[in-house]
Amino acid sequence: MSIPLYVLLFVYGVAVIIFIIFFAVNIYHIVATGTFTYAATVITTVVIALSIAVLVLTVILLRDTQWSQMVTLWGSSSGLNVGF
């Protein structure tokens, strides 16, 4: 079974969207409950900074990827063989 590599990019995109939704709910709860403590602010700032760093690093590492490359999951055929 072979799939194009860009399918994995779509899966990663869905995971990023889910993360953004959870993060938005977290920010909403901080604002709605009025828990503007120093710790909440620091932790939220660190999470935002790390999230941005991961996204930037992902873009840097994946920008030269050939997304039309086929990935073989099971069996043997031409393409990138990851095998299980």
C-alpha cells in the first residue's frame, strides 16, 4: 500500500488545528474565570513561544520536501519503504 507523502502533511495539519482549538479554549477559560495570576501568564507565554518555535522549525525542516513522493507502508514497490 502506497500513499503520497502529502497525506502525512494533512494529518499534521489536522493535529495543529486541534491543538489551536484546545489552546483557544484554554485561553478562554483563563479569561472567563479571571485567573490572571503570574504563574498562568508565564506558563501561557512559554507554551505560546514553544508552539511558535515548533511551527517555525517544522516549516524550515519541511520546506524542501518533495510532497509527491510515494511512501510504501506494506509490501514492496518503488518508493520510500518504511515497512511494518
